[in-house]
Amino acid sequence: MADGAGAETELDVLHEVTQRLMRAETEQEICDVAVTAVPELFDVPFGGLWLYDAEATELQLTAETEQAAKLLDGDVVYRPGNSISWEAFESGEIRLFQGEKGDGQEYNDDTRISCELALPVGEYGVMNVGSYETDRFSPLEMQIGKLLAVNVETALDKAEREHALQVKNDRLEEFVGIVSHDLRNPLTVADGNL
């Protein structure tokens, strides 16, 4: 998709996906929107998003395309040193796997994925986009992937800040309710005495 029309179409799709990401309110919704966009943006069947769990020091699968769900046996978890996905997360740099099977770079030696992009999503995790074809991703698709990952990171950051603000507002409302109740009793007594 190196021609101008293909790039324009991909950018239009990316723009639409970004709007959906920014409208999503929860972490799960954001992850679902991101992986749903994979087949349309990259014309590949495999996509998944792993979020970082600091307590477990691992990346946990949060959302995946239908094809990825069929391909992955159970939950795939990335930990330090076990995959290029962890390397991408740790370094903050895109990793491209398109090597020979069994060269030690893949998470699973039995994988049918021949080419995979590991896109870091800031401190939040990593998004993988894969294909059964070798040498599948063009430089343009790698840039689109990078933009998608940045947009996912921005949406997750926005959702996190909005959640924290909602928690603060809820606490403030609770405090105001307690204070107004505490003030009402003495005022009622004083009013009764008058």
C-alpha cells in the first residue's frame, strides 16, 4: 500500500479509529477499539493488546482479534526476557519479527505467525499485529502502527485521568454531604432555641 491512494485510505481509517479511541471511556473499551481496527488498517488477521501489570511484572492479554483468539492457546503472558513483545515494551521501540521459525525470537516456537510488529504503548503495554506472510509490513504500515500505538496510549492516559478525576469528585461530594449534615444539626438546635 505504498501508493498515495492507499496511504490516504489508511490515514482516513486511522483518523476514524482515533475518534473512537477518544470516545471510549474504559481501558477495556479502548483496547477493544484498537484491536478491532487491526484487520482494516493492516489487512492482517492477527492483533492483540497486552497491558502491563506492575504487581506481576508482566504484560497480560487484554483484547484480541477473532483470529488471534483462535490462534492463541489460552492467555499469552509476556515477561522480562521471553519475547520481542517484552523487548518492545521495555525499550519503547517498535520491534519487527520476520525471522526464521525457531531462531529464539518468537514467544512460541510452534507459532504460525511469520511476521509480527510489536508496537509499544508507552507505560501501558504493547500491541502486536501479525501476519501469516513473511516480509508483510511496509514502512508506511510501520508508521501507521506507530501512530495507532501513540493514539492508544493517549486514549488510555485520558481514561486514567478522567477516572482519577471522577474518584476525586465522588470523594468531594461525600465530604460535602458529611459537612452539610454536621452543620445542619447545630443550626436546627440553634433555630429551635431561638
